[in-house]
Amino acid sequence: MGASVMSLRQQSLENSVLRNYYGQSVQIRAQVVTDPNITKSKSYSFIARALLVGSGGQEFKLHIPIRIMTRDQRVIDLLPGQIISGNARIVASKEARVAALVLINGQIKVETQPSRWASTLGSIRLGLRNISGDSDAGALIPGMVLGDTSKQSEIFKIDMRRSGLAHLVAVSGANFAIVSSFVLWAMQFLIPRIRWRLGATAIFLICFICLVRPSPSVLRAAAMAAVMLVAHGSKRSGDSLPALGFAIAAVVIGDPWQARDAGFALSVLATAGLLLFAPRLIAKLSLKMPTIIASALALPISAMLFCSPILVALSGYLSPISIVANLLAAPAVAPITILGFIATLLASFLPIVSNFLIFLIRFPAGFIASVAHWAADFPVITMRTGRIGFLVVAGLILIWWLFHKYRKVIFIFFLVLILGIAWLGRWPAGDWQVANCDIGQGDSMVINLGQNRAIVIDVGPDEVLVDRCLKQLGIKEVPLLILSHFHADHVDGLAGLIKNRRIGQTWISNNNDPTIQSLRVKALLRGKEIVIARRGMKTSIGAISIKVLWPDTTIGNFESFSGEGSIVNNSSIATIFSSPDFTLLAAGDLESPVQQLLVGDVGPIDIYKVSHHGSANHSSDFMAELKPKIAIISVGTGNTYGHPASEILSALLALGARVYRTDLDGAIAITARAHQFSVRTSKSGINFFRLG
């Protein structure tokens, strides 16, 4: 049924009249469906329902979902139900649930005011946001009560994900279960019959859905909570699994794209864990401790156990400390959710009571924030993402479940096995001088200075990935950070680097484009020393000598360069690092025009961080002069840019270079001693060789 519904909807979207306007500028009228969110590029994004599209005197009436992106800051105040219009450009979207991506460059015209209902709900959400206060604790409360994470810093979000507590700030089945259980308990003093109480609770949950916004994730969470209500209200365990099956069917039929959403799988598995495993675990734990403590421990363990295969498949690592973090945080979740919910409802007409309740829950919220920061600093067991990670963890759980008589032996065996694999396959495994992080389609290189200190060149596109890499390398202080240029794949991971690390001096390019990224970088580095790198700059840190080869003092002459290189790429900082053990050149995304200008300034080197991810826009004279022994290409798996180019790979091999690339080898660590090298990669293992 779900497949049939998806087929019909997909065909409807693919054959919509909007396809005729791809690449064109049109006048569009639409109704807002979701709250606008700010993206990493500082634009605003939201889903709307297209009502009218016109171009060249022709107009078509529509009723079809679209994704709108704009830079107009006024849209942040839009509420669902409002109708807007503007001049837009229609392009194809990779998002399956919408017919097109609509880019509005100018100002948006707001044609209707929000309804009284929408305004009331919006003021309630804003009220909680305003009274919750600052700090991580204050930012956590709106997230745990209403799923509003707008006040949370990027660093705090990283810690919440790393510690396994991010699910607390997403409106999930747990939120609905806590709220519905509280309402159901309160209703017993007003309504004696259980069926009427369940009905009243259901109506209350519908209002709660409207308050937190009826997004797909919220609707699926509500469906899972309804399952728990049925199981609780019927007092018959046999009703719970059929209810879960019905909820799965209802969600997939109502929104078939949920079937492809990992969040839906996690919601179903977590609910199944609470239904199938939690009662057994509570019964066993109750023999050794009070029932209330047993319940607090059993619920997060059950949910984590059932969800772990999906979590490993998505993240690529298993964090044993996340179980401890969830156990510590569990007792504080219900008070924050219930009291925060009451405070939200009372904020508009009983502000004194509301403020008092928020004051009370700031203490448990601060405790959860402290647990997140503490747990985020623990190491994780890195595993393969995708099917392999899923099958490994699912297989372990299945074996443990089936052979319950030998669980202790199986547990000890697999614990030793996992620790052994983690030890043998650890990266970088001991001494290293140069490392290149596996951060997808982007760059991030690290030069070891000893004593947990390093020079870092670029931070990639993802703060979580660069933070994970630097934790693996043990880096706690960065005396010198070099951001070669301001493209997102080189600087968007900055929040992950500065988390819990001391930063010394930062070198940046003299070209501030793209402006959005450069402003974000400077905001994150506010209060720290920033230097604009220029050709001829020299310095040394310990045994490492550093010389800047590029950029020149001006950027005007870039426009006269031939070829397909961009001005921003050719403003990259190119730096040569020299030590008694190795020489290294890192040049950001410099392309052929500037590379040709640098011929005669470089000479042979040991390690070359290949510019622009191995783009074909390379100078053959430049590479021939470098004649690198080791070439490192930082590139994303299956990228759409064609990186690295086959001709560049052939040229490097012809020069005698050993080529390592992150899409095939993963993270790369080089040990160098007087020009003798060994290389360890996170995917391919270790390769010793000697370079004379």
C-alpha cells in the first residue's frame, strides 16, 4: 500500500506543470507550510504549497509542495498558513517530497496575516524561547519541550550528537509518551472511565501536535505515542504490536517518503524496544533495585539497543559512553518535559508561575548539558557506515537474543573481539607527523607539533567530522590555523575545531568571498588573532619552518587569468612546510593559472596535498617541479565533480608519487623520520616504504 501511494505521489510531482519552468524566472504565489529555518549558508529555507505560477502572461493554479529558499530576513517571522508571493527562479530539487526548488532573490511580499490560531501557537513557542534564558541549559529547554533548537550553539549540537543525547531535542515518540502519560494521569481526577480519558488525551495530543508543528517527524512521533497509549490504556500486551503495525502503515500511507527516512526507522525501533524488551528488563532489574530506578534504566537501554544498528549505519561509530550518558540523563527528562510544557501553556497569562517553573527545570537541564559535554570527550569505536555497520551490529544483537542461555559467554567474547578490532584497526595508531582527515568533499590536514598540539590547514565542510578526526589525533591546542580560502568545503567545519581547543593565530586569505562564509568564520573566531596571509610571510613553530607562497598582496589581477579557475580558488593560501623529516606543500584550491606563476618558487617536495581535490585544472610544469613522493587527495566518495581527474592521477603516478585518496583510503596518517615514511590509513591499513 505504501509503495502504491508513493508511486502515485512521485508521478504527480514529476509530471507537475512546474517542470515546464525549470531554469526560468517566474512570478509565484505560495502558502507557507513549515517554519523557516536558517541554513549553513545563512539563507532561509521552508516548505510551502505552490498556489499560482505565472510567466509571459500565462498563469497556472497549483496545489503542490515546493521548497523555497531566500535571503530575505523577514521570512523568519512567517508562520504556517500565510500566503506570500515574489519573483523566483524554478530549479529541479533532489528532495523527493517536493516538486521543485524555488529560489527567491528579491524581497518576498506577504499577502496575508497569520490566523489567530497560528499567531497564538507562534506566541506560545516564542514565549518559551524568551523565558528559558541563555547558556546551554536555557537553549536545551525549548528543544526538549517543543523541538525548538534555534537557541543552541553549533558546538553544543555537536556535543549532543557525539554523546548520543541529540534525540532529546527532537520531538519524538518519547516526548509524546511523557506528555500523554502525564495528561492521562491528570485526567483520572476529572474523568473516571479509561476510554473517555484516552479520548480526552488524544484531543490534547492533537493540540500538542499543532503547537510543535505537524511536520513529518512530529506526525510519526505522534503515531508511535498513540501505540504506547493503546498499550497502556488497554492493559493487554497483545494489543501493542498490532497497534505498532497499524501506526507504521498509517504513517507510510499518509507520507510514503517516511519509508526512506532513517528517523522513521529509529522511531519504530525505539517503540518496539519499549514494547518488547523494556518490560522484561524492568522485571529482571526490579529483583536487584527499586522498580522506579529499574524503569529509568530499562527504557533508554531498550531504545538504544534496538536503534544501535541504524545509528552505527548512519554515524560510522559506536559510542559506548552514550549508554551511560542516556542513563544519567534519563531521570531529568520527564521533569523538564512536563514542567516545561506546563510553563509554556502558562507563559501568556501566568508569567510568574511560568518563570518559576523554568527556574526549577534549568537545574536538570544544566545537568543534561554537563553530561553531554562530559560524554562528548570520550573516544568512540569507529566502524564502517552503511550496510556493513548495520549488519555487524544487528548480527551481534540477534546472536545475543537467540542464544540467551550463553549470554554471559557471548557478551565477554564479543567485548574482547570489539576491543581487539578497535585496537588493531585504530587510527592513527601511535607516532605520526602529518595526517589528512576523512571529511568528505573538502580539505582538512594536520601537522603534528607534539604534546597534543598541531598546525591545522582547513577544517572541511562538517564540524562533526573534523572534531572526530582531531579527537582521534589527540589534538587539544592549535597554535596556527590556516584557512586557505572561504569556500564552505574548507571552512564550514570550524565550529568543530574550536570546541574545547585552544586556538592561537589564524591565517586567512585576502579574498573575503563568499561573504557569508567569511563573516561566519570571523564571528566564530571573534576575540582571537587573525592575520591575512601574504606572499613572502615566514615563521617557524618548533622544528617546522613555514613559508607562504601565495596569495599576492592584491586580487585584481585574477580576473585576467585564463582557464576555468575561479577568483576565490586562486586566492587560496599556498604554504610550504619544512622540517628535518619532511617537506610538504598545501595550496588549497589553487588552479593552473597561479600554479604556473609559482613555477620556480617551489622545487621537489616529499608530500603534496593535491590542490582542488585533484581537479583537472592543474599545471603540468608545476607538478613536474614538485615531483612529490607522496600525493594526498582529499575527496568525497561518489562526488559529482569528477574529482580526482584521471589525467591528474596518471601524471602523479608517472612522476613516481604514491597516491592516497580519502574516498578510497579514508583518513591518512604519515610517519616521517629523516625522509623515511610509513603511511597508515583508516580503511586500507598500514604500508611501510622507504624513500631515498
